[in-house]
Amino acid sequence: MRPVAKRHLVYLGITLTCLASLAIPLLTSDEFLRQGLLQLKNGMQAAEQIRAAMLAYGPLTPLLFMGIQIGQVLIAPLPGEASGFLGGYLFGAWPGFIYSSIGLTIGSWIAFGLGRLLWDFMPERILNSKTYQRFNTLVNKGDSTIPFLLFLIPGIPKDALSYILGISRMPLGLFLFIAGVGRMPGTLLLSFQGADAQNANYPRLLILLLISLAITLPFYYYRKRLLNFLLHDRKPKDNA
């Protein structure tokens, strides 16, 4: 193991030890447990109110939800994790997954189209820059693996990536496949979490949340290093 990796493990161990020393007294406190249960109860009541309000639209509820998913792709501050969780909470795991996937794919399509429109207004110096040329090597038909991995890996801003790919030379059909399929594992996991919360299946919900953290945190922490690894041997093509 490299010295840098060892140092990170030492820091992580120290941090976890400190957090545990602070958390144990809190977790064993009756007041802390009471407040925690109260917050959980309030959160569930709010979730039920949202669910009842949306289901009141009847057959239009799936369309309303897919509209929310489209909006969260186009407007970055809207949390995608929350809307994915909401899908499972409203409709159940598999219907929520299907509705989420449709909405996310349509939203990605629109973002890609907006990026393609911006391409027409980009200055020539940007289009000829090494950074732009290097990026385009990732989206050629023969090198679509990296963009797919970027959609698949947790912690990568996929909504912004849809806009960015729009200013590349990636064909629309290839983009829709990459964006649609690449989002599916995370979307499915969120849908199952939402369904378990609605069905009060808290043991499995806790397991799924722990799985999400175990997958997401390492990727998020090492995302820049991972990107550098994926891109390190991709060189810009010489202009003809």
C-alpha cells in the first residue's frame, strides 16, 4: 500500500474514532433518542402529506412525478436523490423506478438538446482548445465507455454532464442509451428505499441505506482521482 493511501486510512480511523466517542454518549441518552424518534415521526408525517397531495391527481400523478424528475435534471439545485426516493414512496419500487427512468431520460434529452444549441454560439477558440478536443475523444462512437462510466459512478454530477455532452459530437441515440442505462442502478436503489419507507420495512431500508453509503462515499471521496485515472491516456486528436 502506498504511503498516501496509508495516511488516508490513518486519518479515516482517527476521524471514525472521534465520531464514535462523541456519538456513543448521545446515542445512549434518552433525550437524544426521544428527539430522534420525534424528528422521524414528523418527517414521516410530512412525507405522507406529500404522498396524499400528489396521489390526489389520480391518473395524472405519474405524469406529475415524471415532470418533477425532468425538472430536477434541468434545474441543478433540485436533489435527484430525494425525487428518486419519492418515486418508490409514491408508486412502489418497480413502478417508481420506471417512472423515474422515463422522466430522467427525457430530462437528460432536453439538457443534451440545450447543450447542442449552446454549441452553435461557442467561440471558435473554445472549439479548437485542447480541453474541448480532449473531451471529444471520450464521446466518439468508438470510445463511449468513459461517458457511460461517468453516468454509472455515484458522485458524478450527471445533470451537468448531460449539458456538457450536448456540446460534444456525441450522437443523440448513443447519449440516450448511456444516460438512460447509466442512471438505472442508482435509480432502482432509491426506488426500493422509498418503497421500503412507505411500507415501514425499516430493517431492509436501513440495509439499503448502508449499501448506498458504502458505494457512494468512496466514489465521491476519490472522484477526482478516478476521473484522472479514466482520462489520463486520452489525448486530444490533432486538428486536420
